[in-house]
Amino acid sequence: MNEKLRKDSWTEEEDNLLKEIILNKINGGHTQISGFQEASVLLGRSKQACAFRWNKNLRPQIIKKEQKSTSYSTKEFADSSSLQNHLQLAMESYDDMKHSYDEISSAYNLLKNDYEQLLNWVKQGITHIERK
């Protein structure tokens, strides 16, 4: 039987490029999401498609290879290191979110003050008009 390939099937070169980008981002202390974004531009695919391909097909292959190539004591160390990397990324993400939240809160407070000043100004204007 002739097996039909989808028009949007992933090639081995695309898989290798996606793996390289994501692993470089992770090893560089960045998030997978930033890797998906970069890969989407280079591969001409959506970030979601890159994320799906990574999580569904490529990541499980990499994990299986790592599990086969590590001994029990080395595996414990790899898991600990991996956990530390994930925790570090989570903390960096938290710090980024907190920084963004602080900026938004500051902007909100400035706008709130401006709004209150304008409201007082309008009330004073109405009071002044009513007196005439």
C-alpha cells in the first residue's frame, strides 16, 4: 500500500533543528517557549506546532536515550541537576512576572492618580459653574 505523507510532515532536518534550538535554549538557561518562538521563525511553523512536535515526538526520544545511557547513580545526579535547572527557570520566570506585575501596578497607580486629579478638577469646574 502507498503511504501518503501529509503536506506539513516534519522532515528529519526540521526535527534536528528544533532539537538543537530547544536544547541550546534550555542549556543557556532560557525557557522552552523562547525556543519555540525562535524555531517557529526559522522553520516557518507556528509556535504551537513546534511545541507540539517537541513535547509529543522529540522530547520523549531524548528522555529515553538519556535513561538508557545513564547508570542508576548518574541518573540520580541527572534528575537532581534537571530539577535544579527547572527550579531555576521557574524562579527566573517568576522574577520576570513579578517585575512585569510591579511595572503594571506602578502604571496603574499613576493612571489612578491622574484620574482622581481629573475627577477633582471636573468637580471643581461644575461647582464653579453652578455658583454663577
